Amino acid sequence: MIESWKKALVLAPHTDDGEFGCGGTMARLVEAGAEVHYMAFSTASRSLPEGFPADTLAREVREATASLGIPAGRLTVHEFEVRTFPSVRQEILELLVAANAELAPDMVLMPSLGDIHQDHETVAREGMRAFKRTTLLGYEIPWNCFSFKQQAYVTLEPRHLDAKVAALGCYASQKHRNYANEEYIRNIARTRGIESDRK
């Protein structure tokens, strides 16, 4: 199935959400020759730990997506303020509609509709509106999803998971977060693999 997707768009409310939610899938898509685009809506500079320059996450997302094989020209980073997306919902929808017209992706990876973070929820809802005639897959951010329906799985090889871990390693500013550790990331993948009858 994944090999039939020639152009994919990843919607990341904040830089690093795409890597956390579907970094392994991005690696597999790139490996399969798909044209992968990544659109982030906020660098969340207000949430940076003390001592990091304001442009840290903009730099880190460039490094992370490049490590996954996504060219710089396919990365778009907007500067919406973190935790304000519901108040700019229409503006976000218009950006998504324009992206659909320009790119016409075969599939879109975006936060799950069950994600309770207000920014993630806004991107998911507006993504549904903008890409309603496109294949949509909602990715899981476990610490924000009190409920998540596993309706589709993308099989990953160890190298794809390694690529996800390496991409997340580019986010030095986020290493203090309790979910930003390699063991946790790999254990989530193992859990989903068992659920889908993989190793």
C-alpha cells in the first residue's frame, strides 16, 4: 500500500511532532521514492528551555527532516504562537487548502482526531476539511491521546525506526522531556508491532 503513495504531506503542529508521530513512516516513504513534504505550524519558541536561542527549533527541524531524506525545499515552517491555534483556525485552514491546491498529495499524515492538545486538534480538524478527498492517516502522540483507534498500521523495518530515533536526536532542546528518550520511542513501536502481528 505505502509504495502506491507518490507524494505525501506531513502536518506537524509544532516542530518535532511529525518525527514523534510518524518519523519511521516518513523514512519508509522516502526510501520508497515518495516525494515527502513537511509542514510545521509553530517553532514553539516560547516553550524553549532557558539558554536556547529563539531560532533553535527552526534549525533543529531542518536538521531532523534532512536526516530523514526530506530536501530543504519540501520543508515549510510557519510561525504561529504555541497554544493559540484555535484562535487562528481559519488562517490555518486557508494555508492547508492552498497546500492541497499546490501539492495535490496522495496522502496526508496529521495528528489524530483524538489528540487533546488544542494546537494538534486544530490542525487535525482543519486538515480533515482541507484534504477530505485525500487519504488521511492520523498519527499518535501517546501523551496527548486518551483514546486512539488503530485503524491502519505501516510496517517498519529496524532501519526505519533507527532513522526516526536519529531524527529525534536532532532536537537537543527537547531532550529534557520525559517522552523524548530512545527506549520509550522503541517500546511504542514494539507495542504497535505486536498489535499488528509483527515482531
